[in-house]
Amino acid sequence: GYGDGGREKYPLYVEGGRETYKGYGEGGIEIFQGYGEGGMETYQGYGECGIQNYEGHMEVENKIIMDMGRVVEKVISYMWKVVEKVIRDMKRLEYKLFRDMGRVE
């Protein structure tokens, strides 16, 4: 095999004194399928910003922001529906109450 910095390299190459699984590595952290940046393992060989990318095709921040936006939209629209329903029910209740008391003509 090959050796750098006093460590044995098991499959192929090594940098920064750490073994790399398939022979590529940066920043002294093992990269599982041979591609990586930012010192984190990438699941299918694509990744940026030090966060694992499951499908490997999307920028992590954009995905998170988009998902959060969707969630917020859903919550707001759901809350609005609930509020509308409550207002409707209250009006009905109020009308019924006044009618029963003989105050609504």
C-alpha cells in the first residue's frame, strides 16, 4: 500500500492522516462514495455546505427554505379556515340565541 504522515492506507490514497474509503478525500474525513466537500460525508457522491444530500441533486438551503415555506403556507391557510368556521358558528349561535329570546324580528 501507500502511506502518508505515518499512517497506513488501506484501499488507495489518504490525505491529512485519515483513510478514505474509495480513494478520494479532503479535509481529513472519510468520504463514503468517493466525492465530498466541506468535511462531511455525502450519501450518493454529491453534496455541498457540509450537509448530507439524500438524493444528491438539490441545494440544501433552497430545499429547506422551500419546504418551510410550504409548511408555513399550509399552517396559515388551515388556521384561516378554522377562524372562518369559528366566526360562522359564533354568528349562527348568536342569531339562534337572540331568536330564542325573541329579540330578532
